[in-house]
Amino acid sequence: MITVKPFKALRPTKDLYPEISSLPYDVPTLEECREIVSKNNKSLLRIIRSEVEFENVDPHSDIVYNKAKEIFNDFIKKGYLKQDEKECFYAYRLINGAHSQTGFITVISALDYEEGRIKRHEKTRIDKENDRVRNIETIGAQTGFIFLIYKSKEELNKILKNIEKGVPDAEFTSGDNVTHSFWKIADDELIAKIKNEFKKIDSVYIADGHHRCAASAAVAKKKAEASKTKEIEANYMLSIIYPDSSLKILPYNRVVKDLNGLSKEEFIKKIEINFEIKKVNPNDKKGYAPVKQKNIGVYLSGQWYLLTPKNNIIKNDPLSFLDVSILQDNILDPVLNIKDPRTDKRIDFIGGNKNSSYLTDLVDKNKFIAAFSMYPTSVAELMAIADSNNLMPPKSTWFEPKPRSGMAIHLLD
């Protein structure tokens, strides 16, 4: 049983949604954040990445988190953000080209996470977790969504379709050509129905926001221990929950800085033990993107290659079967000695919103020695991994489009 409840969202006034809402805190680089903020001083990035307010400062220092609180309070004081008077659910649709996805904005019980009903597929890092804990605690609010998935349920899907027929409370198109539509769900009967339909669901799955979820749960635990009452607002975590049928996953590609002391010829000789290797796109700088599972592209010394794993290394368990696992288990670890891609500084990850020609450029400009282009992991694979209590290699999924932070904020007090 999944426990969701309506809440009094703190949200931008209708005309300020385009300015205040932002990409999730962990998507843009610090340099990109600085550029955005320099053009828009109402961006939520000033609160969720408040290190942009300083030069050469430790992003985890007290001054940074206190600055976030100062700016947050200033946004409220100036009327940029206003709180709804009634507890509501909300619906949020994103349209990117031909793709459309609509989900429920709600707050979900932290107990659902602690007791395993919010299923995860990725391991969190304590430093990133602590960063979000401090941001949430200091400003007293959750500003970014935990991006969740439910297995498509007819009654909930019908509710979303009916809501979409109405006029949005806010609508705008962001600079990346994604159209954002937002509806408030204030009808008591409909609110009760949504709550009851989620109670019929055994579990939901984290698509994105593992660190936001872990941090929100940690804050909930601390505040519950300090509270004299059991039912407090901090027991709930800001979420957006989508039906699995509506989501689109893009690949999460990899780039590496060296070949672990190997020459190009030595590297290819080592990987051809477990992979069929074929040259692709000769003299074509557009790059190569795999068109099916069990195909991996690698770009090295001006040439793209297609790697097809041999049958002897393909395993049937949900985790080992993933393309990202095949790459990690048979190339990154044994050949390149990248044991833990979460912490190894020799590897970086490029979201699927950047095409394979971007990977080509990174290597051609000598920023990296090789690039690997991947076929995207499916939503079904993600859920199967979570159901089997396994964890994917880091950066296995890139969901696009991404819900923007600041569309609805959850105050903890």
C-alpha cells in the first residue's frame, strides 16, 4: 500500500513559472548554473545550487546553505512564491516533440521508502546525500521532485487524462523546447479517489532522485525523533509519480580518460576476446548510436566501432543482462581497471540528451581517450532490477524530459 497525501504547495505565481522553475540541481554544471543565474536572478538554482552566489567557496560550507535560506525567504517575501491555502494534489505534463508524459505531484510517506515500498535501483553516495539533507533542513523545504514510477493503472490514468482536458493553471515552454503544463487538483472527491487508488498499489519505483529521496527520508527520521507528535509534515516527501507507460529513457553514455596503459591495438585485442568488433561510420563524425540491445559503440582514435558481446558472456539474471553491466563487467573493470565508476575520476557520464557526435567531439578534442555509446535501458528492466533487490551500475538511465524543480515546493513546517 502506497501512502500519498495532498499538501499546500508553495509555488510560483502564474507568470513566474518560466523564470523560477529550473532543471534538477544535479543536471547543470556549476558553470552552466552561473550562466543561467547571470541572466535570470529569479532562478531556483540560486536556492538549490547557492554556491553560484560565491567565487572559490566550498559548496558544502555553512555560508552556502545559509545563503540558500536567505534567498528562499526573500523569494517568499517578494511574493515570487505563494502557498496554496488548501491541501491539493497537482498534475504536471511535459511535452517534448512527439513525446508527452503526465504525472501526479504529491507527497509520499517516508515510511514507504524505509519499509521498501519505494524501490530503488541505484546506490547513493553519502556526500551527495548529506548535501541535500543540509539544503532541505536549512531552508525547511523540499524543492525538487523524487521522480517515481507506478505500474500503469487504468483508474489513475483516466484521472490524468480527464485533468488534461481542463485549462492548465500554468503553462510555458522552456528554453529546451519542452512545454510544461500544471494543474491544481482541489476537488475533495477526486483527492480521496487518488489517495485510495494509490493505496491499492504495492510499490512504486525511483526513476530519478535517489539522493533526494534518501535525504528527505533522513530528514523525516530526524524531525520525527525530535517531535512530540507522530504526524508531522516532514514525514512526507515531495514526489512526482508517472505511469510506466508514459516514460521515455535515453541512453547514459560513458567516456574514459585513458586506456589503463594500453595502446589502441592492445586494448582492441583484449576486448575482442569477449566481443565481435566491427568498424562503423568510416569518415563520419556524426557518431554512432546503437539501434538495439547488446550493441555497444566505442569511439577511439578517430574511428567508431560496434561491439557485439559473444554469447558466453551474456547471463540471464536481470542485472548482468543489462548492456551497462556487460560493459562494466567485461571492459571497464577487467580491461580498464575502473572498479567503482561512482568514484573513479577516470570515467565520466554523458546523458542521452547529448547525441553521439558530442561524444566524438570530446575524444577528438583530447578531453577523453575513448567514448562508449549505449542503447537505453528500458523501464521494464529498471523495474525488474528493483524487484530483484539489485542495484544497477551508476548512471544507467537518463530520463528525458525531466520535471523541473520549483513547480511545487513542499514546506516541512
